[in-house]
Amino acid sequence: MSAEKPVRRGGPISRRAARRRAVEFLYEAAQRESDAVTLLSERVGSIEVDPIGDYTVSVVEGVTEQLERIDELLAEHSQGWTLSRMPPVDLAILRLGVYEMLWSADVPDPVAIDEAVGLAKELSTDDSPRFVNGVLGRIGNIADRLRAVL
């Protein structure tokens, strides 16, 4: 990853909005079978209606960097669901939630879970919030141990 962070300024955006934008990038990259950081870099150089803030960039880069480990954890704790069977938007939300819980020191676990559940309510099916809460809750129960070995 480059030392320079691509950011298109357009005014400050809330963390909630930044998370939503990050999920959008993660989802789109997965659908295109592309790298989310590359997609983000392409968008930063184009005319965007919505600003891409620092937190969006940080999360997309972080999830991409930790993707293999995040997906291992999700596969292990999703109880009967393979990653390929999960709705793609739920997978993007879960990846964001796991990243925030384990690698974002300034985001408390309950906040990461609550924000992910909120995104699931907003962006996915009626069953998704419960599913997202269950998977992230299981990972949250062992988050301290996981952080100790990361």
C-alpha cells in the first residue's frame, strides 16, 4: 500500500457514512472480483457525487490488507454458512465489522457490532441484522484472545 492516502475532499462525513461507503466499495470489488483498494483509487481520481473520507480509505485498505485472516474468522464462526453462500452485502458488512473489532483500536467491540447491524438493517434483507449480530457476537466473545495473537 502506498504511503499516500487517496482522499477526495468534499466536506467532512460522519463515521457512519464512511462505513457505508466502505461497505459499498467492498461489495462492488467483490462483485467485480477486483481489489477494493484499486477500485477506491480509481474512484478518488474520478468525479464522485459523494466524498470519500479518510475513514473510508482507512477501512477499505485495512480490510483488504487483512482479508485472508478476516475471511478465515468468518468461515470459522458463521455456523453452517460458507462465505460463498452469504449474501455479498452481508459479507462486506461482516468484513467491515471484524476489521473494526480486531484492528481499529479506537472502535469498541459493541460499537463495531452495532454499526454493522445497523448497516445490515439499512442495506440487506430482514434476516441479515440477526445473522450479522450472531456472527460478530461470536467473534466478539473471543476478540481479546484474537487481538493477543494478531
